[in-house]
Amino acid sequence: MSVTDKPFEQLTNEVKEYRKSERSVSPLFLNRWSPRAYSDREISDDDLYSVLEAAHWAPSSFNDQPWRFIVAKTESQLKIFHEFLHPFNRAWAEKAPVLVLVASRTRRENGDPNGAHAFDSGAAWGYLAIQATLRGLSTHAIGGFDKDKARNLLNVPEDFDLHAVITIGYRGEKEALDKNLQGRENPSTRKPLNEVVFEGAINS
């Protein structure tokens, strides 16, 4: 049985080995993690655009919706994206059937600076990742890429910031990864809640 064919309940039990929440949350949030192993199974446009539609409904300051998603899904499009990925990331990411570059416009429609553009685009990435999980897909955000090269190859205007390349696909078997990555192909843990949440003020 491939990873893709495993029932949701079985995948949930696999995640429980690594993740336990301190408070009650939907299993969806624990099941979302960032693998590097992808199968060669294609993604339908219906699934792909469902994921992008969800991202588009993220909240944004003044409803400016500063995010932009540049999608690579054909062989020629993916080849261009592979050119600006750092070698370490390309070694595993080139097996993903879809890559998405997340960018955001740094100015509002009236020309004023938009100080929330990156924050808002981060929310959109979160929505994208959750909807992908609901569709049985996996995602991984990559920060290791040549932004200048990506900007030139994809004709991205100067008033847009480039944030991450997102891999989207169906999980593959970790044995397909290089041996140095196989041991890392597990859901990550989280810091205790009291290390990131403070009531009233940050404790010194």
C-alpha cells in the first residue's frame, strides 16, 4: 500500500506518534505537516484550484489581497522553477508535480506602502496548506531559492516581494529520498504552548 492510498484514520495514527496537542484541536491541524517525499501521481486541476481558491479567501488588511501565486505544473514550467531552487531543495522538490511561488504586492492600489503584505500572504499560505490536507495532498514551503533569478525568469515586477516556493503533491515513500533526508521525514513537534503564549505581556 502506498502512502497515498492509506485511509485518513491510519495517517492520523501515524502522526500521533510524533504530535500531541496540549489542548483540544481538530486532527486536521496535527495531520498537516511538510514532507519531502512525493509520488509521481498527478494532481487534477479540480484539486489544485480548490487549494488555490482556499488561499484566495484568506483575510487581508483592507481586503487588499496582496498575494500572487505563480503556478508551475507542466514539464516546461517546472523546469524553469527548478533553475532557481537551491541544489539541496531541488534534489527532492523536483519530484513534486506542482510548484507554486508565493509573492505579494508591497503597495496598495493607491500607491501607499502596504505594511501587512507579507503577514497577509502568510495567512494565505496557511489556508492553502490546510485545504491541501483536506484534499489528501501534501505541501512544503521552501525558502531556499534564488529570488533574483526567480524574479528575472518569471518576470515578477519590482514592487512584489517573493516569499516561498510551495511544493504540492501526494506523499511518496521516504525510501525514495536520499538517506540523509529519510530520518527527517516525520511530522515535526512544537514548543510547549507556554513558551509562545503570554497573557498581558511577555515574561522576561
